[in-house]
Amino acid sequence: MRPSSLDLSGIESEVRDELDTKYAARELSLKNSRPIIRNSANAIRALHRGEPALARELMDEVRGLISEAEAGIEGHWDIYHAGFFYDAVKEYAEAELTAALVAHAPLPSPSDLGIHAVPYLKGLGEAVGELRRRLLDQLRKGDLAGAEATFGDMEAVHDLLTSLDYPDGMTSGLRRTTDVARSLIERSRADLTTTIVQERLRAQLEG
């Protein structure tokens, strides 16, 4: 059998260069995703403990990890949307948005955080769960005014999410996140209403 005269060495070199670069970018984003998720979760826990300075320190570390990974992903955005890094960025968004909501500060935009709209919106939807936790803490402390303000923020977030009627293929399952947020809001409405009624009855009895 006559050996082939086809020379594929140039093609092999070109595709290896591209794939080696993509692989390195993938490995870096995978490595950074773990501390991004961990530190974002720790930042949210710090916020609930009333430690905003620690939360800010953790979120700043996360922002650096995201920037480092994105520098390698440049030109390989399929890695960004592959799943694991996308989810890590969503966790960062949730931490930043929870921090703003807890502080009653204006919410940073996606461009303020330097992230894409979809992980931002999913992080915003999941921040509703953190607001529910805050609302329950406020009810336990007897802070009805604070709980009502928190509930109003939950509803405002849900209103925004429901107004964005785009196909799930574009929004990576945002509709499910919105549905979960709605169920948390309804449970919170019931908890808040029950507490308000109980407080009114207590006040009447004391009167």
C-alpha cells in the first residue's frame, strides 16, 4: 500500500494552538470557579451576620478571580456559557445584589459589575431567597416595618423578572428562577400577614 503524500502537519499545528489555548482557558476558569462560588457564599453569610466589611472583602476577591479567568476566556466565550463558570458568575451577582438590597442601596447594574445580563438576572432572582431569610429574621426581632420594606423589595425584583419574557434558551432557565422567587414571595406574604394580624390582636388585648 502506497503511503499518503498528504501533509497535515500545518493543520495539526494550527488546531493544536487553538485548542491548547482553549484548554488552558477552560482549566483556569474551572480552577477559579471553586473559590468564586465559595467566597460568594461566605460573603452572603457575612451579610446575614451583619459583617458588611468582611462581605465586601470577599466579593472584591471574587471580582479579581472573575477578571483573571475572563482574560483567558477572551475569544473563547463558549467556555463562559458552558455551565460551571456561568454559574460561578451568577453566585457573585447574587452576593453583590444581596449586599445592595440589605443596605437599601441602589442596585449595581450588570455593566457596573462587569458581567453579562443573564447571570446577573439569575443572581437577582436568587437574591430573593436571601431577602426571605432577612424578612424572617426581622419578624423574629419584631421589626415589622423592616420586614414590610424587605417584602416590598422582593416584589419589585419579581416584577422585573416577570417583565422579561424571553425564551428560556436565551435566558438559561430564568423562568424557573422566577417561579421559585414567586413561591418564596407568597410564603413570605403569608408569614408577614400572620405576624401583622397577631400584633394587632396583641395590641387590642393590651389596650
